[in-house]
Amino acid sequence: MALMHVNFFSNVLGMCVNMDVIIPQSTTGQIGLETTSSATYPTLYLLHGMSDDHTIWQRRTSIERYAAYKGIAVVMPATNLGWYTDMECGYLKYFTFVSKELPGICRDFFPKMSPKREDNWIAGLSMGGYGSVKAALWESDTFSKAVSLSGSFNVDKRPDTPYWNSIFGPPRDREAHTVEYAAEKLLSRGGKKPKFYLVCGTEDGLIDCNRNLKKFLTEKGFEVAYKESPGSHTWEYWDDEIQPALDWLTK
């Protein structure tokens, strides 16, 4: 595998941004790791949580080793505290950046990344779990599968403060930012349905919103693999759970 630290300009954000990218490498000598000589490889866009950045998945998990076993590329962008959302107050459009601009940029930089829908997936933890589900619903022509680890979905119930209002607007006007709204819009336009894998620890304060989302998506006819297991909002939990999530993505 090759690990690349990429600094580039985003036209959508109007500024320079960072991402780390893990790329399959055709080589020998890596004992126990699969290598690839495929013409193209699947790509996972892996999103960070609220207090983190693009380096966190490498610092807290063995994501490079896990990706090597699967022969997939992993893209880890930095999105600061933007909640993968086009902000209501401010010019930063982090949702458009991640869901629309970034896949195109990555395929320009790395031509062996597959453009096929079935080979493009998105995942994340906490804030990133919300972002991954939302991106798969709004951009279902791009992403065929989405994984959420301990997703934080109750964005409409966040406090009425300048920070939250700058992202989602005042509480009474936040419906359009919910994943339920995105799902309803996808169904109304007859879009392709992505598949979902939702995981949350039973000691996590976000367990109820994950249970509610699983129920909602299932009732709306989406294919949802759902898992609860002992654990809380910790990297020990996410390092354990990203591994079966990768199994689900690549099967």
C-alpha cells in the first residue's frame, strides 16, 4: 500500500484543503497483505468525527492494514467542524465538497480509482456517520453503500446557539438537513437506493437516534444491516467495528 498526504485547492470551498489517501500497490514481499494488479480498485471515502481531522483514522486505527487486506483505496478528507453540510450562514459548502467535488478530484489525481457506482462507498464515525448516510442519500448515483459508526443524526435537535445555527439554521428550520428528509427526497424522485450498515455501541448516548434511523430506513424500503454491540463512543470501539464494516462493503 502507498500512503499519500495531499494538499490541494477546492473550488467549492475556495481554499486549500488536506486529505490522506491510501492506495493499493502492486508489489511483493508484504507478508500477509493482499496486493492488487487490477485495472481499477474500489474506493472508500472515510469521514472523521467532530473533534478530529483527516489524520485521525490512521492515528487511532490500523485502517491502512485493513484496506491492504481488501485491496481498496481509502480517501480521508479534512472537513473541520463543518458537519458535512453546506452552511446556512457562511460560504463553506462542506457537503458539496465531499459528495460532489471530492470524488471527481480523486479520480483525476488517481486514475485507477474505479468510477463505477458499485465500487464507490462512504463511511464515517459520529459526525462522519451522519455525513456518510446523508451523502449516500443525496448522491446515490455516486455511492452504492454507506457505513455509519455511532452516527450523530439528531441535527435538528442541536442547541439554539450561534455555532449550530450557522451550520443548520435555527431549530425550526433544520428539517432539510436531516437524513430523513434526504431519504424522502430520494424516494420521491425515484433515485437509486444505497445500502446501509449502521453500528452503535449499547453504552453510547447516540444509541436511540441510531435505532430510530434503522427503523425509519427499513420502513421506507432501504436495505439496512444493523448492529448493536457492547461499547461506547470510543476509538477502541470504532477500531473493532470498522473491520466487519469493511467485510460488509467488500462482500
